[in-house]
Amino acid sequence: MPTESVRPHYHQFSHSLIALAILTAAIYLGQDILVPLAMAGLIAVLLRPIENRLVRLGMHKLIAISFALLLAIIVVAGIAITLSMQLSDFADDLPKIRQNLTDFFGDAKRWIRREYNVSYRQQEKYIQKAQAQTLDSLQSSDTLGFITGPLGTLTLVPIYVFLLLYYRTMLLHFVIVLFAEKHTERVREVLSEMKAVIQSYMVGLLIETACVAALNSIGLLLLGVQYAILLGIMAAILNLVPYIGGLVATVLTVIVTFSNNPEPSIIIGVVSVFLLVQFIDNNVLVPLIVASKVRVNALVSIVGVLIGGALAGVSGMFLSIPAIAILKVIFDRVDGLQPWGVLLGDQTPEETGSNLFRLPRRRRKTKVIVGESQETA
């Protein structure tokens, strides 16, 4: 009778791919439920130290959770009120902005007519075709879900946060007893590191967003750009979507600035401010504040953001980085999944001091079981 059974490597690899495919399908099909729950989980982990501090001060757990949640709602409401005050001023100037944009498009049409000999009628056909494609894409999507989705999320997230904090102990106990007793310490270690990663990421993200908003606003104010504070805060919020949000924020700011002040020097100044802030953010703020625990390489981050957007829209883009960081913690601790952890990480073999390719091992006899037969390699 054979004493050792070796499962082929492609079995483990195929099982990993199947698990990832099932997870991806579950996220895509259940995004309306999973996305608000995931957002609430991040906020709950962020509010956990506040709740724990209040409990240590002698406050009842129920009251401590309610107070921490109320504090978060007040902060979000304050930011929303600040943005709404700026947006009210912006709405008053919408007719002027619309007229400036109309004049710009008229000049652009005349320039295209003169330089490329494209008639106005052909240009109108191209514009109408683009508008028709845009309307078709909007009509093909669930418009009612697009409108009611954010409202439903705003209602569900605070409820989820409260319940996750209240039933935290029970949920952690469930995860621990889900595995065999011999794995208890490893499961506790994984859960502890996941909590540290999420807390570090969320706190760092808030600090980074505040710094980016301040730098954007100061730069735009120095240039004399109208709605500088509004544009600076909105750009910082869009920057929460890694890599893509910064580009979108720059384009929107340039369009709004151009509609009010079409001077080339101002436009160049706005682009320069955003490029400088992005350079400071990517090379100073993110490495020092955000990336201290979230060790994910740029390639996986970009691909993860795109996949998250395809699966769950903007919310999926925002959740992609913490989700990848959590997966990396799990992969690094589970036997057979360490290669996936290496793929997600940002450490190269040169940095770790290991060889790029494994040295050839000595040939040794191993027993491989294939059905009823036994082979010796």
C-alpha cells in the first residue's frame, strides 16, 4: 500500500481558478447586496477603535456604537453641506458656463471646417450619432436602479454598520469555529492582520484625501480659479478611485475652468497644479500614509480597479484595493496559495534577496498515485 499521495499541481491551480471565478460571479450577480455590505464593513472597522474607546470609558456598548455612528454621520453631513453651498453658487452661473461652452463649440466647428474641410452638416451627423449611442447605452441600463441605488445605499450602509459592530463578536466566533481547531491560531492571525490592513488603509485614505483637497484648493486659489474649493474637494473625492479618478478630476476641472476663463495660461496652470499634486500624492502621501500596510503592486492595482469597475461600477473601483489587500493577507497565510500572494505583492526577488528562479533540486524518488496504478519518478 502506498504511504504518500501527491496531488498534481494543476489540480490546485485549477481549483484556485474555479474559486476565483465563483467569487467574481457572486460579486457581479449580488453587487446590490454585497457592495453596501462591503462599504459598511470598511466603515465598521474604521469606527471600531472609537467604539472600543467609549466602552472602556464606561459607556454601554449599544450607546457607544450609536455615538460612533452618529459622529461619522455628522462628519459626512458637514462635508455634504460644504459642497452643497459651493454647488449653489455654481448653479447660479450655469447659464454663463453653458453660453461659454456653446461659443467654444462654435469656434471648434469653424476651425474643423476650415482645417479639415468637414462641413457643418457632417459634423452635426457625427454629433447626433454620438448622442444616439450615449442615449442607447443609458436606456439599456437600469435607469431606475441607477437613481434609486445610491439612495438605497445611503439607507442601508448605516444600518449595516450598526449591526456589524453590534454582532462583531458573534461573526468573528463564526469565522474561527468554521475551521478545524488546529487552525485556530492561524485564523486569529489572519483576522487580526486583515483588521490592521483595513484600519490602516481607511485612516490613511482619509488623511490622504484631506491633504489632496487642501493642496488642490490652495493651488486653484492661487491661480484665481472660480469655485476653487469646490473643484479641489471634488477632485480629492474622485482621487479615491485609484489611478482613474485623478485623470477624470483633471478633465472636469479643466472644462469648468475653461468655460469661465478660457485663457491658455490659466488652463496650463490648472493642469500643472493637478500634475504637481498627483506627483506629491503618489510619491509622498501614498507611500507614507496609505501604503504602509497595503502592499499591492501597481499592475495588479490598475487591473483590479478596472475589474472592480466592470463588476460593480464606481463602488467596485473604490473597494478593489482593500479587497485585493485582504486577499493578499489570506493568500500569504494559506498553504498552496502563496504564489498568488507573490503575484499581488510589490516585492521583487531582488528586494527579498531570493533567487529569481529556483535552483534545481536533486532527483529523488517520489510516489505518485494515478487511479489504481503506482508510478515511481
